[in-house]
Amino acid sequence: MAGHSHSGLTRAMAAGDGMAEYGRQLVGEYPGMLALCQLAERVARSAARTVLIYGETGTGKGLLARLIHNASARAAKPFLDINCAAIPGSLMESEFFGHEKGAFTGASERKIGLVEAANGGSVFLDEIREMDPHLQAKLLSLLDTHQFRRVGAVRSTSVDVRFIAATNKVLLSEVTAGNFREDLYYRLQVVALNIPALRDRGDDVLVLARHFIDGFNAAYGRRIRGLSPETEAIFRKYPWPGNVRELENLLERIFILEEDEVILPRHLPDRILRTVRAGARTVPPAPDPRHVQEAGFHEATAAFQRSLIAQALDAAAGNQQAAARKLGISRHALRHQMQKLGL
């Protein structure tokens, strides 16, 4: 973290295995990020066998998982990254647990699975919500017993692995909808970390922009000084639906295509400029308290509610589920209020 060298996770970023690269998306000064890194450091040092990381796409869930591993006593052991959405359900069990020779057609020899290969280390289960229901049951058994069977095996194999799962879904809602096992949810939920979206991190967008600009200056042999004041204002207003990954990719594109020494609004894609302009037009001002008596209590309350909901929707780039979370209400309640207020 910028300016906070006391953190063990910061030291892990500077350690071997390219940790400075792994820590890039966690740079910032937002208090919530500082608290998150402190909590993650305690988790890394603990004996916790499961960790659950929440966060929108592009916030750096995989990077945080890697940092937890590298800051732990397991750092010298393997760290394996498994994207649960990328492996077909029919192949997942064999990939996950391995198989014995002759276990099925085409199994010409014994195969060691990813869990066994990570023994002593950590397994990162990205997009855990997408895991096949059959494998969810087997993972729960493994978490409870620390044992598993290869496909076609008679005897169980013991392993010592920390599982770090991640999701961009509200997992409890997925349980309610019948898409995820309730018992597995509670088993994973023992320690949960939530990475805030970039739009919720205040001026961290500018801290990160400077961080990436420094890195790209070194990588591309450039001397871009930074953002113009107008570009800084746009960066603050834009909701960054792709989060830190979107910011990083945007800046790299500018380094490749533009030649100016300062990043100007004309270097930004039209979609960003349109979004910021539309947001400025559509978010109504909060009601002036001096006019409450003239408008009447109910009218003034409705005006304030419209402003509050519109601002939440703008910050969430129109995503009603995300806006409802910001307001602390359910999506159903948000939709009801929007219909009631004519939004």
C-alpha cells in the first residue's frame, strides 16, 4: 500500500515471485483498503483453511488471494489458480482430484489432481459459484475431512491445503435461489473479505492512475507526467464498471496510441466521456431545505429520495443490484421505490 510500509502484505508485494506485480491493484489510501489489507494479513498468518473473497470483476480478487498465500507460512509451497467456470463439469472432478489408471475411457495412466499437487500450499477457486453441484458436495467433504479420493480410487488421500474462494456474486442470494449449497456456503464463509469497487474508493483512482503511469513509463520508455486537471475530474466521476482492470487497460492503451506528455480528455474513449456527461445530466440535485415548507413534507421527501436513488444508480453505472447494496435495501425494495417515484 502506498505510504504504509508497516504492512506484512506490503512486504510480500516486494518479495520474490513478482509480488510487486501481484500487488498493483491493491495500491491506495482509501481507509477501507487499509483495513482490508490488515485483516487479510491476520488471515494469512492464521491457521484458517478457508477464505472467501467477494468483489466485482476487476477488483483484484486473485491478486489478494496470491498475497494471502505469499504472506503465510505456506508461501514456499504451491499456489494453484483454478477458474471454476473455465473447466467443463464433466472434466472438473478429474482435474480437481485426479484419477486412477483405467478409471474411465481414455484414462491410460494415473493422474495427480490439482488439489493433491497443491499439498501444503493454497488453492484459489475463482468464480466458486460456477462449480458443478456434484463437485460442491465433494469439496465440502474434503473441507470437513481433509481427505479425498481420486476418480476410480479405493483408498482416500490426505492433504493439507488452504482453499481461497472468490466470487463476484452475492453468494447467500445464490443459496436462496438454489444455485449453491447452503452447507458449503457456511463452510467457506468462516472468514470473508470484501474488496470494494474502485468507484467506492474515493481518490484511489488517482493514486492508482499515478501508480500505473509510473509503471508504464518504465515499461515503454515514456515520460508521461500524469493526468490533466480535467482528466482527473473525469476519472473521479466515471463509475469504472470494470474496476482497476479497466483503469489499467485504459492507461496502457493511451501509452500505446498517444504521444502527449499529459493525459487529456481527448485521449479517453467516447463511452467514458458520454457516461460522465450523462451522469452529470441525470442526477438531480438534493432538495434545498429552505424550500421544504413551500413544497410540503411529502414532496420534499420524495425529491430527496429521487436524488438519493439516482446518485446510487449513477455510482453503480445503472446496476440496480449494486445500487440497492449501496442504499442498504433489497433490489425488490429499490424497484418498488423507483416505480413509486417515477424513476
